[in-house]
Amino acid sequence: MSILIIDSPSTPPGEAPSLARLAYNRLGFGPRPEDLANLSAFDFGSYVEAQLAPESIDDSTCDAYIASLDRTDPQGIPVPPPEASLAELENYRRASEAAGGWPNGNLQRHLWTVTYARALLSKRQLFEMMVDFWTNHLQTNFQSRLKYWEDYHVIRRHALGNFRDLIGASAKSPSMLYFLSNTYSDGANPNENYARELMELHTMGSYSRVPGPGFLTQPNYTEEDVHTAAQILSGWTTVGSPDDAYRFNTGRAWPAHHWQEKRMWLGNDNYYYFPYGGEEQGEQLLDILAEHPSTAYFISFKLCRRFISDFPDAFCPDAIEAGAQAFLSTHGDIRSTLRAILLHPKFAASWGQKIKRPFEFLISTMRALGLREMINFLPNDWHDALGARFFESQIELLGQKLFEFSAPTGLPDVRFAWWNTNQVFGRWTLANALISRYFGDQTEVDSAPANPALDQLIAAPATATQVIDRLLDRFIGRGIDPQDRSALIDYLGAGNPQATVTSASPRLRPVIGVIAASPYAQWR
């Protein structure tokens, strides 16, 4: 059957989905069974507004699950919870190392578990998508426990807040200061890494995106601007802090150049003036960058690329404009910017513009299966053929092992980076492994173990036709090509579309894997 062909089509096969399905897959990690039960009452505008107010959504079930997770590391020491302070993380590091442990690896694995669990179980789906967005936009990797702290205290705290607050928190994040080498940037030898990426990747972008003659041709900064920004930001460090917290170094060697007047052009004919001062010069620079028109257009462009199209300049320039104007008029309010983009007509017309990255594929498959339990990556379970280490290796093969990307650009957000033959085969392996882990492995060709949860998934007993249609609704949610549907029914029923199917049917698990990993199921 053609649905089995390992393929990576450039356009989505089958019919277009409803706006409700599009919303669940773009604004979150795909629908859960309970979401599908209420599709007839779905109102897109109301859904967007509700998701933009996550504090009003009861997420106690997800919170309780995360609180219940076993945080015991292989040395028997509890890993601190995600909201832990830097001092608590430092105490854990010392205790773990004294016991011969690997504290950074343990913290990373617990953060994987928590991140996956929130994506799987949280009702605040847009918030979790924005956490993922800002994690990549303000990219750092898991060099140390500092990334663990940053996830909660910087990214999650400001994901739907004010952009100036977000980049201000990021600028003082110990993880960012280490990742982009600002920790040891002093007056005599200012390091330009963070200063450059702050302008190029975090705020304005390299070239102006403001509509007009300079669009994508007018540089937003000069090399002199980069050097000046590095001088302004030197002394923003963790040196001298017992738990690696941010501090402004006032030692003689560090701040001497801060007391000089400075100016930066930042793509303008008139310069920005920085008077005498120390730490406040850096705060002034962040103020200027947050309010810069190019920042508004750059952030809107990236949000449109995340939620609407790989190529927003061509597909939805009006949506970029709407987002940028909302950003400017609200002085960087992220919710207002998102609202303008998501409610723009181009969102509803954007089917076929985005595919799922591996993280999104894994979680959307688990949500479609109705799973309520996440794999705990903390235990050392290499002995388990379907344990955490197996899934860790499979995710790594797909190229999206969380918090390990080394480039400051963050992960690619376009189809060609994630959709090829190797990805299709890897996703098929991952989908079938999930089915085996949660619904029992199929050990014989002509028999399979009964499983009540799997019977519930397909509403067994049911005919082969009914089961295929239910699975297509769960995993794809739109019409597929008739010949593919017929082939699936023919396979499951062994030539009889009215054949009775239960969880013990030997062809059921393979057919779920085929549907979950098919080209139909890879589009957002």
C-alpha cells in the first residue's frame, strides 16, 4: 500500500484539515482525545484568547504529575525541582559530585522529562509552544546546571510577558553569560560574542526588516557598534558570585571604560548617545534594542515563521506587519503581538506550510495515543529495551535532543531541515517503539497480547473499517487518499473490511505505527 512508502513529500497528501485541527497542531502539540470530543463547539477566536491567558487555565493535573515524578538520581540524591534557586542547584552539584555522580547530566535528564511531560499533559498548550520558541530564540545549551535554572526563571517566567523584561532577564542569565562568553569580558579585553548575538539573533536581526528601500539590505549595526556594545556589556558577569548568580563587576579592571561617553548608530543616520555610567549603560542599550523598529519586525517575522509559514516574507507579509505594529504599539507585549499574528486571516489559510519537528512529532503521537504518563529519563535503565535510554538515543538520531544544540541560532524552523528519508524512517521506528512500550510488544506474527487501553483506543470490538477510520481521525484528522484508506482497511481485516478487530488482533499494532508515522501525520 502506498501509505507504507517511505517518502517525504513537499506538499501534504490528502485533504486540508478544519481550522480546529490546524489550531490544535500549530498552537500546541496536537489534540488529545478529549479535545476531539468537543470539535463541533470549537471557536477559534475564543480558543486563542483562552490560550493567551494561561494563568486562567486550570493545569493542576499536569502540575500534580510533575510534582509526583521520581527525582532520585542514580546516586540516590534528589534532583532539585525546576523552580530551584541557584544556591539549591549549587548544593546539589556539590553533593552529587561528592557521591561520584554527574549532576549536569542528571539535571538535564530531569528537565527533559519535565519539558516532555508539560507538552504532553498541559492544557496551556500555546504557553508551552512559546517556551519552546523562546528557548530556541535565546539559545543556550546544557553546559551546566545554569541552563536548568534559566528554563524556569527566565524563559517560562517571561514567555508571554514583555519582550524587554525577557531580554533583560536573558542578559543577566548565568547560562547566557557563559554560553556567549560574556562572563569574562572585561574592560581591557571586551568579548564581542554576546554583544553581536544580542543584536543579530535576539533583537534587531542583521538587516532591517522595516518595509521600505532598506528592506534586507540596510545593516542594523556596524562593527563599531558591536565593539561599543561589548564595552557597554563588559562587567555583566558571574565572577565573584558563590552560586554563579549575575552581578555587575565593579572591580578596577572591569568597569573603567564604562565611565566614558559612547554612541552607537544601529542602522540610523543619527546616533544613540550613552552618557557616563556603569551598569545603567547596559540597561539603556537593552531599552534601545527592545524599542527599535527592526526588533519589532524581526520578532514578528520569527513568530510568523513558527506559527504560519516557513517563508513568511513571501506567504504572509501582512501578518508580519500586523505583528510588528502590535509589538510597537504595546512596547513589546508578547501576547498582543501573538494575538495579531494568530488572528490574521493568513493563519487560517496556511495549511501545508509547516511540518512537525521531532519533538512535536513525538509529543503529538503520544497525545493522539491518549497517553498520560511520560518516560522518566532520569533512571539509568540501559537494561530496558524500551526504557528511557532507548528513547533518548532515538530522539538523538532524529536530531532534536533537547538543550544540546550548539549554535546560538537555535534549531532550524523550516521543513527542509527536518523532512527527509532518514527522518521518515526514524519517526516510524519511534512511533512503533511507543506503541510497544505502552500497549505491549507484538512477539508473534500471528498473535498479539490483549491490552485494555488499546481496546479503549479503538473502541473494540469493532470492524476493520471502523478501526481504521477511528485511527485516521485520531492521528491525522482529515481525509486521506481513498486508495490509502482502502489499503489500510484491507491489511487490517486481512481482506475482510467487516472483520472484528480487538487489541489482540496481530495486525493492529503495525497498522497504528504506519498511520502515526505516515507522511499524512507529519504536517502541522
